[in-house]
Amino acid sequence: MLEQAQGTVNEIAGKVQGAFGRATNDTATHLEGQARETMGKAQQVYGDALDHVRESAVKNPLGTIAVAAGVGLLVGLLCSRR
């Protein structure tokens, strides 16, 4: 939930920064604002995904352990081949 709130703050700040850049004809500030806004949206999506994973872990702890073990096994196999 914290990630979603931070994403919303970054998105709003990016919109304000972008608008300020447009108003002052400062292309760099405008582009920074757009990038910050996009980063905020991505952070919100990440927060949503993280919340979904947390909910799934609470509802199905054994499945979560199995997935984590599978990922660990896969990473171990990939690292051992190098």
C-alpha cells in the first residue's frame, strides 16, 4: 500500500513539474515531469502486484513456499551452469 501511495505522489508531482515546464517553455523540466509521472504510474502498478502477492501468500502459504522453492531451484541451476 505504501508503494501505491508513493506512486500517486510521484505521478502528481510529475504532472505539476510537466505543467511548469510547459508554462515556462523549459523542455528539460517538462520531460523530467513526464518521466516522473510515468515512474509514479509504474510504482502504482508495482504496489498493486506486491499487494496481490501478499494476499496470495496469506491465502495459500504452502503454494507460496512451493513457488519460492521452485524459483530458488531454478536460480541455483542457472548459476551452477556458469
